[in-house]
Amino acid sequence: MNPANLPFDSEAMLEGLRGWVECESPTWDAGAVDRMLDIAARDMAIMGATIERIAGRQGFGGVIRARFPHPKQGEPGILIAGHMDTVHPVGTIEKLKWRREGNKCYGPGIYDLKGGNYLSLEAIRQLARASFTTPLPITVLFTPDEEVGTPSTRDIIEAEAARNKYVLVPEPGRADNGVTTGRYAIARFNLEATGRPSHAGATLSAGRSAIREMARQILAIDAMTTEDCTFSVGVVHGGQWVNCVATTATGEALSMAKRQADLDRGVERMLALSGTTNDVTFKVTRGVTRPVWEPDAGTMALYEKARGIAKSLGAELPHASSGGGSDGNFTGAMGIPTLDGLGVRGGNGHTLEEFIEVDSLVERGRLMAGLLATLE
């Protein structure tokens, strides 16, 4: 089976993808994510898949597991693992409207990750229309919480990955048309400063500002960044009344490292910031962690398979480890051959200028179809 001969059509793919993008699905809006999962479930049911809905927990949306018909159904096969949550609040579609400008198409979540998810299904659809039976059964898992570290579905992803031989992750492709064969370790932290209240005018000196302490600690956290391990504070909340010295302030921080040992040392440094100074308490607690994923022989063999397919399609396919986390961190760290970054090319993810390169829908769709058709 030559994937170059499959009749992928970028315009038809854009038409189907538009409905996905215009169904906004921010992580923290479980109902919105579930509406998006409903659309994907319907599309896959039409394709003949058996759909299982798994209820959400911890305030997040649910999970869809779709198994496509296959003579070896139930045996280890290929897992396509994608997320349907985005960082864009409902209403972003009014600021980041669906629009086509030449080879670029814009919309909230189109790049991260709906474009990659959609082309994965189109690859399955094209193979089915060609009456081609893949060597291995295919399972698709769509989850609701990747953008916040996958706190509610990591166990499902790992359990499903353990049942399969390969994991394909349609996260955005690299700018050089490459794929991802490893990812850095990531840790999240919750920050809390607790001070002493007072009137902000008459008794100002009696108060101890939690906001001031949070600001001081933010500078200290930023200063810990090295080439081996980075630190940043991305969320801060504090105070309630401008005429009161703030009693509490909260925040969230992120640390990232290429090696697990460097991240472990970074975690120790962050937790050591907890303490009380001048009647102000600062507390750091550990949040969600993604383990480092370093490519092993299995992942590199999978990559070589993909590189060969890309070459047959007239394209180079470089690879690299990437910063930023994905659910590939989990499956790769388990030692299951995992190939990430199989989704669309584009840019400006998580911004109001998020876009995809339209021609990458067909190019990456054919690459995905080639993998599904040859992995055994």
C-alpha cells in the first residue's frame, strides 16, 4: 500500500476540521470538552469504531476510547493518543475567528491539537476506504486535560499504552518538518504566601504583605534558572481589597529539565523555599510531574520506520527531543515505542494567532497512514 496514492483532500479535511475548532473546549470547562468529545465520538462511530465513554473526574471532562474493527481486535496494536482540551477560553473564537489566508488557517486549538487529531482519523478513514486492513489493530484515545499536566487521565493513558505495541502522538510537528523522539521532564508547583492583615493606611506598618513575599519569591525562583533546569512562575493571585494589606497570595510555577536528575534537584530547591520569615509564611507544594522521556532503541526503530515512509513521500523527517510536555512523556518513559510530533505544522500555539499550514494536513495524514499500514 502506497500512502501517496490515497486521495487525501486538504479542502475536505479543512471542512471537517472547522467544526472541531469552532467547538471550543478549554480544559477547565468540562462541559465544553465533553461537547467536543461528542463530535469526535460521532465521527468515529460513523467510521465503524466501537466507542467507549469514560467519565471524567477531578472536575475535568471525560475520555473517549475508540477501537476500530480488526481481525486481531484485542491483541496489542497501535495507540493514537491525543487530547481535546485547549488553553483558549470559550469566546476566543470571536477574537481568533476561523479564517484561511493562503496556506495558513487560523482558529483556537487548530494547531494544538485538533489538527493533528483530525488528520489521524482521516488517515484511518482513507485506509478503510481503500479496503486496506492494517497489520495491527488501532485504538484512539482522546483525553480532556493534557494542557494542565494530565492530572486526571495519566493512569488511563498508561494502562492503554501498556496494552499496545506502539504509541503515536499527533502533537504539532516541528518547524523543520521533524518529529519528536523525546521530551524534557516537567514539574509543576503550587505557591502560597500567608501574611498578616492590616489597614493599608492607618496601620500599614502592622501588616505583613503576602503579595510582597510572593513578589520576592518570584524573583528568587526566576534566578534559579540554569541551562540544565529552568524555572518560571506563570500564575499569580493575591489580595482582595486595595485598602487592606494582603493576607494571602497564591501562584503556580513550572520547572523543566532535559534530564530527570536535574529536575529532581530542581524539585528539592523549590521545596526548600518553604518557610517563615518576618511573620510571613511561604509554602511550596509539588503538583503534577511529567517524567523525562529519553529515546530508546524501540522508539528509534519506530522513528526509522517513519523516516523511511517520509522519504518515500519525498520528504525529509528529522527528529529531536523537545521541551514542553505531552502525554508521550508517560508512554515513552514506560519504554513503549513512542513517536510524538506527528501532527500538523504551524505556529503561535496558545496565542490569538494560532495557525496551521494547510498543506501539512495531507502530508502528515499520509505519513500517519503509512505508519498505520506498515507497523507490525
